[in-house]
Amino acid sequence: MKAVVIHQAMDLRVEEREPQKLGQGQIEVAIKRGGICGSDLHYYKHGGFGTIRLKEPMVLGHEVAGEVAALGAGVTNVKVGDMVAVSPSRPCGQCVYCKKGQQNHCLDMLFYGSAMRFPHIQGAFQQLLVAEASQAHIIASDVSIEEAAFAEPFAVTLHAIVRAGSLANKRVLVTGCGPIGALAIIAARVHGAQEIVATDVSDFTLSLARKIGADHTINVATNADTITPFKANKGHFDIMIEASGNEAALHMGLEVLKPRSTLIQLGLGGNIALPQNMIVSKEIEIKGSFRFHEEFALAVDLINKKRVDLKPLLTEVMPLAKAKEAFDLASDRSRAMKVQIAF
């Protein structure tokens, strides 16, 4: 089979690899679509992020969907021919965090396409993927395989909403309208947000933000003053979902958050300075949001029931043979939101 393998920064190859052997309780999935994620782009462009660096060639990818091709012994939840979204998260189920229901913090997590451990955990951008049957979530017959491949990043944003608490009748600010920020807009809307304002530095991404449900959008590179009215009376927003990892966006958001509001940090950006006096005087809660667990099933359910429309976020589907071109396109935020590879 063929797989998309990163060797070092800017050295991406489509290579032949031997499929894994199918074991008890496992399934073989013929992968049909794989979405390129921000972490995939970090490996491609920089060879890693933060202290996490590539130490060996690694198959990339964790946003995948495909068709069940074979079953291991004891599998009953799916059958051959089912179309499934595959959760990339494989917690151990035994550690202290798994037992507390915090599987996203598992001490022995096996997450597709991650260099956090060595040997690295190989990813899902391969034509034949062996997975645990419990990772597979059946996709409705009238849902496209492209929509199914959005389940993983959508689950990330649904977990952020869980961290934020109830959004009913709340005013929400989303900073950064890449794929995660855009999906956060959809997640906030389906959870009852009264008003959603989105900021970014790209007119392309902001145009999509409006299309998928943002009430107002602000290009903070060209119209930064537009945010000023939201600072009145100590702030306007109840919830901020920070999806850019940018220090300036974080500072701006803190200025327009109300007292006793909540900031959810989704974007990764390294060490930044925080205005402690503002956080203290406004009693702002800052919460991180990392991956997901049960939200993957919720993402698939919302997609299956057509409660959300994710199709506007798909920029292009490119063939496996053009994987490098797909990564280059996905890196260009002036013309791409989500790029998927067809396997």
C-alpha cells in the first residue's frame, strides 16, 4: 500500500509500506479521505513544533474516513462495506486519567501521526489502516466521505465548547478562522450562541466565517479599530475561543471580554505574556482545551443528522500522488481552508 511519510522539514514522500496484520477486535479500513491538519503542516514545514521533533520517518494524518474492508475476530459493531469515520485517539483505559473519564490526558495515549513518543506513533494517511473496532463510527448513507473526514477536527471544537460551559444566549468571540476556528463557529452556533463575532487577518477565511454562521467578522490587520466598540462597559463577550495562538489576538480578546467571562485557549503558540492585572480585575477564567474523547461520537452524530453543514469549509480534494502539492495548498491561508487527500 501507499502512505504519506514525512522524513524531515519539507521532505514529504508517498512511499510503499506493508499493511499491518489484522488482530482480534480490530478492523481494516480502506481509507478514502484524509484531511490535512495544522499539526501535519507543522511537521511538514518545521519538522515538529515546540520541543516535539521528528526523530524518524513518520506517516502523517489523523483526520480520516473510509470503508471497512476486513474484520478481526470478535468484531460486531461494524461490518464489511460500512463507511466509517475513524477516531485517531487510542487511550489505554487503565491509567489514572482514563479511569477519571479524562481519556484525552491518557498517560499511554497512542494518537495517530504523533512524534511525542519514540518510536513515533504512525499516522493514518495510508491506503489500508488497521484500527481498533471501537475507533470506528458508522457514517450515514447520505453523508459524503468528505464530510465524514471532518469528524476529528469538529470533535476538537466540540470539546472546547464543553470546556466553556453553556453557550445559550451567550456572546462569543472566535479569534483565528483557520479550520479549527471555523469549526468552532459552527460548534458555537449549534450550542445556542446568541452572537458570534470572528476575527482573523485573512479576508478569504473571514468570508467563509460569514458563510458558516458568524454574525460579524473583523479583519484585525486592516480594520483593527472595528473592535473598539466591544471594549465599552468593561467588555462585550461572555466567551472567547482563541484559535490562532497569537499573542496580539489574546490581548485584544481580553480587552473585549466581560467581567467573569471565560477564555478557551485552543490555538498553540508557545510562551506569551499575559496582562495579569486585567485578568485579575475582570475575574476572567482561562481554560485550555486539548483534543477530545466522547465528543468524536457527538461530531459524527451531528454530521449524520445533518445538524451542521461542514461542506463550505472544504477547499479541494487532491489525489494521493499529489500529496506534496496538497500540503503546499493547505499551507496557504489566503486561498485554502481544509484540503483533503483522496486515497
